[in-house]
Amino acid sequence: MSPCSKIAERIPVLNAYIRRNGRAPTLDELCALFHVRSKNTASVMARKFVGAGVLERTVSGRLVAPRCREAFS
């Protein structure tokens, strides 16, 4: 299984979390959400989610859910 397909499988779970909680998960919450023990693994996943456009990082490095651009159009 390619890493891209694994991220693609995880995107709906992440989007459901964001809809349910109204915010992006922390690294600890990513660990719990995807059943991983390492914060480094969660950090790598977060970087891939940012690359896929599912999450964004603030200037300070915090994970945030991207704003709904349609609402501002």
C-alpha cells in the first residue's frame, strides 16, 4: 500500500473529527485517532495532511483546520 493511499484513507476520519470538534486535532489527539504511540509518527502524518491541504499550520506551527473559502465568496 502506497503512503498516499494510506493518507487518503485517513482523510475522511480527520474530516469527521474536525466537523465533530470544530477544530484540528493536536498531535496527542492524532495519536489516539489513528492508534499510534509515537508523537513523531503523528507529526509525520500531520505534515502529510498539510501537504494534502487537509490541515494548515499557523505561523507558530499549530495545526488548524483550513477555513471554508466558499463562506467568504
